[in-house]
Amino acid sequence: MIIDSFPPSPALSACDSLADIDDLDAFLESKGPLSHFATPPLLAKAVADVQTIEVFDDSDDEYDDYDVDYAHTATLFAGETCNGAIPTACEVDLVYDMLIRAQLPAELLALSYNILRRHATLKSFDSCYAADLLTVSAFALAVTYTSDHPPRSSWWSCFVCNDLWNAADIDRMMLSMLVTLDWSLHSLSSPQAMDRAMSHLVPPKSLPLMTPQKYIEEPQFPPIKLPLNTITIENTSQCWLHDQLTPEDILPWTPMEEAQNKWLPLL
């Protein structure tokens, strides 16, 4: 049998108990320093120059310039909840009212639209699923997916739905959407998917119509009357008129002038 033998415990000293010490600071000073060696100096290190650069992420402001047409958006949302049928005017009005009350930014509307479209392809809607319930559940799921502090379902029920649906209905519908979408929800928030959704929600603005330019009338100036050109032939003043090659009433040539005109070219 092997018995482990340990050295005896050291005897108790006055330092083992501090119960009877009234002034602890005076007691520690009386004991002297713990080491007889001086404290070594700190190593000289190069001073680190720390500069803070604030980087702004522009991804949140990417869709701020988009002007969302709520009437057009309500028609698209209601169309995705009718399983291929044409939405009624009442359904479009309900979705439009929720869009106005929710006032979601453009990127959340794009994600909600992607959720409704993917949910429509993966699961056919039953008749009990109303357009406004599907829409507000898509809103709630999009906000919950992108926010760390989403609003409660009671806020969607009271403020957005105007008490048409209670919080339990919205929670059940949102959970059903999440189960149906599963991991595809992550791909719906990709930049490519968001851009495609924005192209549907905010169609490109049509070019302005080309209006015909108005004819600008040139100022009409009165005609300038120039003085008639005159030519003097043998002390007789004759007038040159417009488009006239020779003056009127020109005197006939004399026999000498006529002979000169005939013979001079032959010289």
C-alpha cells in the first residue's frame, strides 16, 4: 500500500491573520518592501499615432432619391396577393391606406415586394388570406429581418391595419411566410434582387414630350429705297432702273461711233 506523504504545513505566523490588525497601512509599511531590487524603468517605446477615420456607408442612402408612387405600388402589391387574378378596387385601396400609414422607406418596400412575389410562387394563397393581411405581414417580416429593434405586432395591428387584423393574425401570417421562404429570404435582400424590385416599383420616368418649337417671326423692316443710279451721256442724264441693262432713252450712235465700234476690234 502506497501512502502519499506530504511535508508538514508551515507554522502559523503573525502574518497569517489580519484580524487583530487595526491599521493595515501602518502594518504593511513596517514590513518593508517586498523586493530589495529597484523597479526597472519602463522600456522606451515609439509613440503610436492613432488617427480615427470616420467611414460613412452609403448603402442606406442608395434608394433615398427614389420617389415612390404609392398608388402604383399598391396595385403591384395587391396583384401579388391575388394568385394571378386581378385585384379589386377595395383591395388596392386597403393596401394603399397601409402604405400611407406605414411610410416605409423604398428599400423596405422593395424587400416586402420580393417577399410577396416569392411567397406567391412557393405557396398558393388560400381564400382566407386577404390582400391586406399578406401585405402587412410582408411589411413586418421585412422590418424584422433588417432591424434589430422592430416594432411590435400590436403597432402593425393598431396603426397600420387600423385594427382590421389583430397582432396574433399578423404573427401567424408572418411565421407562415418565414417557414415558406426559409433561406431564400437572404437572397431576396441581395443588391440584384433589390434593384429588380425597384425597377418594378419605380419605373423609369418617361421622356418629356417634344413640343414643337414656335416659329419666331423675324422682324420686318421697311424696304430701303436706294437712289437711282444715273449716267451722263453727252450732257444728258439718264437713269438706271432695277433689272435694266441699259438706261432708257439712250441716244443712238453717230456714224463715226458706229464705224469705230466695227473697226476697233479688228485692230
